[in-house]
Amino acid sequence: MTDEKTLTNATETEVPADEKESTPDPAQTNAEPETPAKKKRRRRFGDRSDGRKLRTINPMNKFMPYVMPMRCDACNTYADMFDVTKTDKFCREKVKAGMTNFGFLHVMIAAYLRAISQRPGINRFVSGQKIFARNDIQIVMTIKKTLSLDSPDTCIKVRFNADDTVDEVYEKFNKAVTDVQNQPEDKTSFDKLNKVLSLIPGLFCRWTVKLLNFLDYFGLLPKSLLWLSPFHGSMIITSMGSLGIRPIYHHIYNFGNLPVFLAYGGRRSVVTCDRDGRASTKKYIELKAVTDERICDGYYYASAFKIVKRCVENPELLDKKPDQVIEDID
């Protein structure tokens, strides 16, 4: 194992037989890994402002967006449960250390970033019947400014790095939430855009959406609009636990290019038996995901979600940066 992170290319089938090697135990190394310089790429014909076209992807994957032209055609659902025994203890320790709002959400996002660092294919998207590798990582979440029925919803989008630790996730995410909550009602950039669009009469609004879809198909939407759009990003996540219900399979949108929607619920006590038949009660959190199957195959997705599960159940892994950040194929 090296102390310096290396940058390698990922292929559709390059999933190591030993999954644990992709997320090393930080206890095995004392030196902080260095952040690798991201490979510089010139924008080529066919690339978008938010992603580069994948030109070496296998023919079957390249053909799938034409067979399933809409995202709703390509939805796969996935469910899992996380043992949060270690995770709850980890969160309490972070709160004692001064991170007052630290919780499962920060661990979940950090675990997903760690999965992207090892399986960059889950950070792709489909647009214009082409598959792209996203240039950065953008996590979207809908929040209420206050927990009340009449409180308005708003969206936040946070930009992360693939090698962010859980502490860096906490700082970036909480800053974004605080900035939104401190804004007067309907004064965030997202709220202002929403208000402008809501003023367009119904028939013209349909034409406006069609025009935006047309521009997005050819990658002509301006960067400023892509950043404000909650329908463009690496992943969108929601907490059903804060609403007091179990997670749902939330659809992903045909508009935009979000490929993954994650929903998780509150903690549940489950009685389990060990190999010797001894019963014990553990706390679990349910996760449900809806994914766009066109960006990578099921084996690749499964490998990525195994990394997420391992990191959530062993959150100390997220205190250190990964030893290796893998870059997507050309």
C-alpha cells in the first residue's frame, strides 16, 4: 500500500475480487495521503460544460440510451439496511468534539463520495442519448427552512471532492444549509428562479420547458442555470426519518440528468441471531435507491453500494482520505 494516492483509469469490468482493498483501513497507514492532481483534459467536440463524453465505453452501454431514451425507462430500484451501532457512536463522538449538527446524513454523503472515488462510473449521466462522466460531484437535497407544515421547501446543491473526509463533508454541507436558512423567504437563487418560472402562463411554460429540454439535449444550457437546477447533479438524497416514516422509492426525473435518488428512514430496532443462536437487538437504518441503469452495469452498481455499506457501518474509514482516487474511462 502506498501513502500517495494515484490516479488510474476505471473500466467497466475492473472491479477487484477483494472489495476491501478499494477502501483501505486508515489504521494501516500513519501518513496523510497527498491529493492527486486531476488529469487535465482539453474539452473536445461532443463534451458538455458539466461533463465529458465517454468515447471508450463498451458498445452495449453506448446503445442503451437509444433503447431507453427516457430516464423513467431505465429505473432500477435497490434496498438495503445498515447496522448503525458503530455509526451512532461515531456521530455522538463528533457532536462531543464540537460538530453540533453532525448526524447520519453527513456519514451517508461521505460514504457515497468514497464510493465515487473508487467506482467513478456512478458519477456519470445520460444526456442527448450519450453517456458522460461528470466533471465534478454535486449532491442535491430538498430542505425545509423550518420543520413545520407551512414552511416552504427549497433546494441546496453542494459541490464536493471525491477524496473529502467526513469532517469536510460536514463543513461544506452545513455551510450550504446555514446560508439558505439565513436567507429571507424566497430570496435564494433557486427560489428566485422558481418564482420567475411560476409567473409564465401555462401554455408558454410548456414551451419554455421544451426549449430548456432542447438546449439541454445538445449541452447548450448555461453553467449558471445548470448550477441552479435541482435536476442536474451527481445524486439527490432525502431523509424520511426526519418525517417519521420509512423510506420510499423516489422516482428520478426525465428532465435534467440526475442518475441516482437515495432515500433513507429512521432507526429501527431489529432482533438478530448470531451463528451460535444468541439473540441480540441492533439498530438499523433502511436505504432505498432508484438508479439510472444506463450509466453502468448491475455488477458495477453492486460493487459501489458495497463500498457505501462498508463505510456507513465502519465510519472511522471516512476520517481519512482514500489512498487512491480512480478516474473514469476516456
